[in-house]
Amino acid sequence: MLEAINLDCVRGERRLFHNLSFQLKAGECLLVRGENGSGKTSLLRMLVGLTPAAFGAVHWQGSLIMELGDEYRRELLYCGHPLGLKDDLSAAENLISSMALADEPVTEDAVYEALGQAGLQGREHLSVRALSQGQKRRVNLARLLLQKRALWVLDEPLTALDTQASQWVVRVIDQHLSEGGIVVLTTHQDLTLAGTAHVIRVGV
């Protein structure tokens, strides 16, 4: 279970959100809504332990995430808005590298399968700089098929994706939820999931 308790977010002299709380159990998704600059990304960064809250706490399975440390990070897959890809490496090389950094080495066959499912069959060996923005995002999202983590935190995963790719992402999220995973994501787009989805708005 993921639980946020009375979170406050302050940037400079501006309070972006106050006293924000929620609970997510296995198989549940949280959609975070809000205008640009409302604190959506800041909330995600709090949930993954990258940004401290001005007040409040985040718990995973009943324990503070800061106390869990690496134990929590091994349960977590975070896809931030910056894609974190190396332009000089191919799509496949980027995935192999990111999986090695996550201490989850994978075979080339598994990487090719993930890229194929993401709609990048035939582009596995192209350097990332040769890909469109939507194709780059698909490379990043292919990690969802490779990293076996209970909690997915996704910042605007549908940005720059066409309808077909967006539908693929929704199917992948639905599959994760059906297997007992938990998802927190931000999106400006309408999103219909088969699993249980809660919605919160920040910055209002």
C-alpha cells in the first residue's frame, strides 16, 4: 500500500498544495490532475523520495519511504518527464543500460520484444537522436515491460504519443493493475482504465 499523509508543497513563497492525503492499495491507480505549475511533478517527486515535502509523510507498506531507502526503490519504477536517454546510444542500448543501472540485467531478446510491443520494431538499432519525440518516449516506456516493480510513478506518459501508442500504454497499465500493481500518473489527457482509478486535483 502507498499512503500520502498531509503533504504540503511550497516553492519559494508559494504554497502549491496543502494537506494532501490518499491511500492506494494493490490494483489501484491515482490520476493526478492540475494546471501547469500546480505541483503535479513535485508531488510525484515526493512520492519517489526525490523531493522532501514541506510537511507530511509518504509511507510504503506502513513504513516511511525515507527509512526504507533502497528497499523502497527496488519496489519502484519512476518515469519522469525528462526521458533520460542518451542520444548517441541506440534504443536497445539505452534499455540495456538503464536495466543494468537498475540492477536488472536483461537479454537482447527481451529488449527487442519490449521495443516491438512499444511499436518500435525495426528501429531497435537506430540512435535515439534519429527518433521522433514520440518514439523516444516509447523507448522510455518500454521499461514498463522489463522492470518488475510493484509501484509505477509516471509523469505525463502519454505526452507526444499518437492514439495507437497511447492505447498501448493504457493496456500495459491495465495489465499491471490486474496483477496487483499500483500506479500514480499525471496526464492532461482523458484516460479510461479497466481497474480502480482515483482522481485528485492539485493547485486548486
